[in-house]
Amino acid sequence: MSGKIVVLPADLTNKIAAGEVIERPASIVKELLENALDAGATDIVVELQRGGCESIRVIDNGEGLDPEDAVLAFSRYATSKIYQFDDIYQVHSFGFRGEALPSIASVSRVEMVTKRKGALAGVRIIVEAGEIKEISETGCREGTSIYVRDIFGPVPVRRKFLKSEPTEQGHCLDVVSRLALSHPALSLKVEANGREILNVPATGETGERLALVLGTDFLDQMVSLSGKRNGVALRGFASRPSLTRANARNIFPFVNKRFIRDHLVNHAVMTAYRNIIEAKRYPAVVLLLEVPSQDVDVNVHPAKMEVRFREPKAVYETIVEILTASLNGAPLGMPGEAATNYSVLRTPSAPRTFSPVNYRARVEEALKRYTIASPTPKTAFETTWSRRETGEMDSLALDPAERREEHPPVMNFSDLHYIGQFMESYLIFSAPYQLIIVDQHAAHERLIFENLKMKSLKSGNHCSSQRLLIPEVISLPPRDYSLLMDCLPILQECGFEIEPFGKDTVVVKSLPLLFYQGEAKRLINDFLADFAERESASFEDKKEKIFAFLACKGAVKANHKLTPVEVAALCKDLDAVPNVLSCPHGRPILISQTLADLEKMFKRR
């Protein structure tokens, strides 16, 4: 190469620019659907051949185009949405930069048939590789039909990067599903190879649409979201902790009905779910954010999949606070089939509502990836629960008519009638028309974890510790020593007294009250083995992982006999803490079987 600078021809620059907008067939579907929405369409049909790899047709009942505008629509930077620079920051439509149709046409063959409402005739325009080949008058229905075929024909190298037809079709359906979730009043139908694969009629609200798009079982495991903070409104649905997925594909964030991919939003969602779902699992969430148009820049990505918030802190706070409050008040839902009829276990004197007073200061760190989600601190146990004294528990009396209420009555753990212990690991309780089984280790683990968090929130308030009769000297590999020194301030908060004792050696002088005198070496080695393979993004993230580890190690184990007094104390303490659905690692604390479930098992109904 000579290295001489040249000006690229228009057809080449158009093909290069198209690559920023049109990545795959699903990109074409997205752009055409958004154009239809901007045209006021209420009924849209999408037709795919070979997963969209061969052809795509989108038919809408929008207002259509005049012949002159239809021709201009294939010119780059031709738009009816903005007329001066400041209009970019007041955008209320999906497409506005005049890139979609010319980008599609530069890498395929496009046929548009459109008719303005009230017009006597429509117009047909055919464009191949960015060049208009035909313009003719035609008879057609009102609205617009766009047929795209020979996709990536002008740039065959792009075809090599396409996945299998089912995969590409799946991406197309994802685009349609997202649009369906954010526009309940829109009727959508998808046909693949002449067969209808999706038909979503218009509905009145998002909940109905959620059931139609994702299934009624999905909706049964969701709690509704609604609220407004800092000028940002949020509504939608979020899954109970019992419903998780292996990836984040079921997190649907929308800003002003536009689906986006945004690290800040996803991070806020995961912060709200921290320590109430299993590690490496993801919730299912539909977030419909309404942000003033002047406070969000949608012009930062060619495909408009990313946005930039003027006040990211306000958006983050809104998501975490509303989502956390909704999850803390959600009915119990357990893994398995019967998960729709469980009572809420909470204490009337300490309702699990989210208070931003103690949380807001930590949101500042959250924006720097130092996040910790915690509802309002409540009274957690101050001494080992097995030493508490409590009276006997009375079973609840419930009129059978109340059983048929749509919302089950609120109960406390201490209201449950204790039956006994199974295999010295599981606590069996009865409640009105329910049988409840509690994992004693998971329940005690949650209590310890919340107590450690509460102590941590109080500046300078460390957990109680016990001096070792004989300090334990531990020699460590350099990597483990460095890790231990890095975690030392957190361990000291938890009641450890550890000091350097020469090169790669430490001396343990005190342990938290949770542990026995002879456990020092085993505990430190287990801790280092557990954390050697982990990477924590922030100090707060590391702190919570340490809290979870210590809670697991300090909690009462399976195969440990508990007395009725100890069980009663455990129940009383559970009433005073949040997130009683799961342990800090996301495992369920309890499962429940209704009377109806048991009757079905015994063929009584």
C-alpha cells in the first residue's frame, strides 16, 4: 500500500455505515418495527423466511407516506423527526436520524409499498444496493409494507457471520417480544416460513401482555412495580427470588418505551437482588422507566440500543429503591410447581419497606461499582438464638371463608405451630391450610448475615468476640497472606483479631462468638480457600461475600438437634429480619405445601 489518503466513494461509505446499524436480520426487523410505530401503527405483521436470513416483510397500518416522502426516505440523513440540533435532545420517537432505510437498502434489495391515509393510490419503490431502480404508482391498502430480501447480497462477507436460521429467527423474535412488552396496545403477529409462530393481540395493560408474551406461569411468579423518585417514574414486574434464570436474557429494561442495554440499569437490578437469589443466577424483570426526554440522550449509539442519562444517580436510586421495596413485600414463592398461594411472613411491628434514609449514602458508592443493597435495618439477634427464652406458640384460627380470599393473611414465623424436627435438619410447622418446612441452617445463616450487615452499618461497632486461651499462629503462602491482609479490616469488623507475625505468618488472638476456640486455623484456611478463586469488584462486594461465608460457617448445621425453645427463638428472630425467603447464597429457607397440594397427592381431589 502506498499510504496515500483517498476519499472513499459513496457506495462504499454507505455499506460501511450500514454495518453500524444492520448487524443481522433482527436489526432490520427492529428498525422497520420502530418506523411503523413512529407512523402510528396499531397492527403490525412480520413475515420471515429462513429465520429472516432470506427475506423479511413488515406490514403496518400506519399513516403511510406520500410519493415524494417515500423517495426521500431512502436518502441518508433524511428525517421528519428533527429540524435543528437542539431537537436531538427532545426526541419522542424511535427513529430520527434518517439512517434505517438507506442502511437496509445498501446491503439488500428493498421493496416499499405505501399509501397515505385518504390517498387514491399508493407508490411502489424498489431499491437495490442503495440505488433506486423503480418508482411506480400502485393500488394498495393504507399503511406501509416493506419487503427486504437478498440480505447482505451486496456484502457477501457479512453473510458468513450469520448464525443458524433458528438462532437468527430467535433474535428476530426477541426484538418483537421486547416491543410487545413495552406497547400493550399494539397488535403483533409473526409468521415464519408461512406458519404463524406468534400472535399477540392488543391488551389493556402490561400484566396481560406479560402473560401473553412470556406465559402465565411467568406472570404468576412476578410482583408488580410502581413508583416515582427523583423525577423518574418506574413501573413493571419483577420475579420473586424463587424464579431465576441462567442468564440475563429475561431482564428487559425500557426507557420511554425504548429497549436498551445499559450497565447502570442492569447493575441496579442485580443490586436489589443481591443475596436473595443464588449466585450466577439472574432474575426476570420488566422495567418501564419514564425519564424526561431532555434528561436522556438516545443519540449515543447508531442502533439506539444505548442511552446516556443526565442524572444516572437518580435513575440508579429509583430502580434499586422501588425494586427492593417490592421484593421485600412480595409473597413467598418457592421453587416447584405450587408457588402461587403462599402467605407473607412478616412482623407487623417491623414491615419490610425500603427506607432510603440509611441507603442513600451508599448509592454514591454504587455508581462507582461499590454497591450494597439493604432494606431498613431491623432488630437482629444480639446473642446466640439458642440461649433466648420464649413462651409457647399458639396455632392460628382461621375461618374457612378466609381461605378463598385472593390475598392470603399476613403471618409471622412465630405464629406458626411447631410440629417437630425431621432428620435433625428440617423444622416442620403447620399453618392454616399449609405445611411449612424450614431449613434450619439456611434460616440461621440469614440471621447471622443480617446481623453482620447491621453491625457494619454502625460506624465503629464491631461484632462481639472471644479471646483465644492460646493464640493460633498460622503460616500462609504469599498469595494467601496477601489476600488475608487485604480482607483484614472486614474481618476485624466481624470480631476477628488477627495480626502479622513475621513473614507470611499471622497470629489469631480472637474469634467471633459464633465459633469455637479450636476453629481458628480451620476457619482461616477455609476462608482463604473459598476466596482464592474469587474476584470482588469492590470493597462492599467483598464485604458481603465475607459476611455470607462467615454466616454459613457459623450457622447451626444440619444433623443438629434443636430444642423447642431454640426453635421458638429462631422463629422470633426471623420475624425481625428482611429477606427471609433465602439464605445469603440464594438457597430457599423454606418450602410450603398447601392443603390442596396434599389432597392432590393423596388423590382426594
